[in-house]
Amino acid sequence: MLLLLALKTAFDPAAAADATFAIDVDGDWFTVIVSAGAVQVTRGRAAQPAVSFHADVATLRSVAFGREPIGAAEDAGRLTVTGDRVLAERFARSFLRRALARLAG
């Protein structure tokens, strides 16, 4: 999926916390493992993620690239987050800095 490749490219290790995340994008599951300043994205659902996200492509893109806060997407019924809320917020911010730099540059 191109969006997850874009997330991997925009990943900012300085903003990330080590954890495993499960992302359900329109019914397709992905596992994102953040560890030691690196990110690994694979198809399939993580067995015991610290956080799970359920969203459509547009919502995930909007949240990950800072166009919309997690809470706003949840309130609108387009995103469900389960697990550690602090890690969820930090995960979303792990892509924002580099995405903004690309837009500015």
C-alpha cells in the first residue's frame, strides 16, 4: 500500500517511541514496528500491539500527516484507536515533522 510506504519514508526516529502498532486500513491489516530509531512495516495483524488503529486511507493520511488530530477523526467516527493513548498520539507525530519539511522544501 502506497500510504504505508509514504509513512515509512516520512518516519522521524527522533519523534518515535519503540512499540508495535496494528493498522487496519479499509480491512487490510499492517504491522508497524518501531525500534531503535527504525520503522518496519509488514502486511498482517500484529499479535499483541501496543496500539491499534482502524481507519480508511484518507483518515489515516490526514492524521499521520498532521492535517487532523486523532480526537477529531475519532469524534467524526472515521478512526478507532485502542490501546495506549500516549503511544497513539506519539506515533501520529512520528511522521509530522518530515512531512512538513517536505512540504516547505
